[in-house]
Amino acid sequence: MNDRPDTKRLYTDLAWLWPMWGDHTTEYARYSDYAASLIRQYAQHPVKTLLNISCGGGKNIYNLKNHFHITGLDRSPAMIKLAVALNPECNFVEGDMRNFSLGKTFDAILMDDGISYMTSRADLSAAFACAFQHLKSGGVMVATPDVTAETFNQNDTACARSVECMRPDGIDVVFVENVYDPNPSDEQYEATMIYLIRENGRLRIETDRFTLGLFSLETWKQILFDTGFEIHQDKYVDGDSEYISFACLKP
């Protein structure tokens, strides 16, 4: 991996763009329904409470809160602010997924794509261990990585226009995302974002960069197993895209 620093502006000064990137009422509803079905399929007791680790702007919570009493956790204050605005009836806590401590356990846990920000095996193991500690026995954690080493598509580029109903007056945005692995010998890749922001027709261009973890399927499964989970591997299909997902039971 090269030594260019991450910017992660989507979680700080450009967080206001997040509500416009993906419709929380439709696009995120499909995955939320899928995660809820996995939880109910494998849980060994009724599920009432759910901890959403790395909840971001709260779009999955918006679709899950009718099923569970939800607590959201994220390390970005800007994202928590968005999540609270979208889900004022839910609880939110600022914390790092690798070392948080809430002093309570939950019937189920959902790890959003924020798990991809674990860029080393040690970080991935710490995040799963922390989740394990906050899960009741007989409970289920669902984790869905963006990619594994086997599913990664080098130089893949996607483009999306902002959600119309979520745009402020006079604002239009196009989101461009490119993923690239500059060093296949390590377990990381980079995601580069370009935001084409038009304010009353006037264009400004902002950029963003993230370093993400890229682990083999076997590495994911081994770390989950070593943590103490009973692993059930599944597949989430979203249009032409397929994602490996794990339903992890705490015995």
C-alpha cells in the first residue's frame, strides 16, 4: 500500500453528502430485511434488542427499528448526528468498534460495511472480539464485508447520482467511487471518491480516500471461529452484485 494519507472527509466536513448517497427507504431496505431474516433464522431465542456497530448515518437502522430496539455505535460524531436526525427514537453511542464497552449485551448485532475499515488481522480480530462480548449467548451477529480477496474487482468504478428527495434546494451531486489494490501482496486496498457538487449550477469537485481491509474468505472464517462464533456462510444478492455474508451464532 502506498503512503498517501487517508482523508475520510465523508465522515467529517463532507458528511452532509451522505443522506444523498443511496435512498434509505428502498436501497437500504433490501439489505436490512435480509439481515433481519438471517438473525431470526439462527437466533436461539427471541430477538428484541440489536446493536448496530459502525452504524454510519443510520440508514439500515431506519429500516430495522420497526423490528428491534436498536442502539447504534459509530466513531464519527458527524455520522451519529445524521443517524439521530433520521432515527430520533433510537439510542446512539460514539465509540471505536475495536475497543468500545457499553456494559450490556444484546440479542443481535449487525456490523455494517464499516467492518471494511479494519485494515489488519489484529484490528479485525479486536472488532469481532468486542462484538462477541456484547452479544448474548444464543444471539446472532450478521457481518457482510464489501469484498473478500476472492471477490475483489481491480479498478472497479461506480457512479451514482444523488437521491432527488434528499437534495437541499439548489444542490445536485454525482458520486464516483473507484477501488484499486496497488499492492496485491498485502491485505489492503484503496477506495477513491470524487464528489461532483453543483450548487445552483456552479460546479466544485471534492476528493476523498480510504484504506480498507482485503482478506481472504478463509481469513474471515478463521478469525470468526477463533473468536468463538459458530459460522453460517450465506450470500446477499443485490442486482448484479453478490456479497458473502456471515451469520455468526454465539453458542
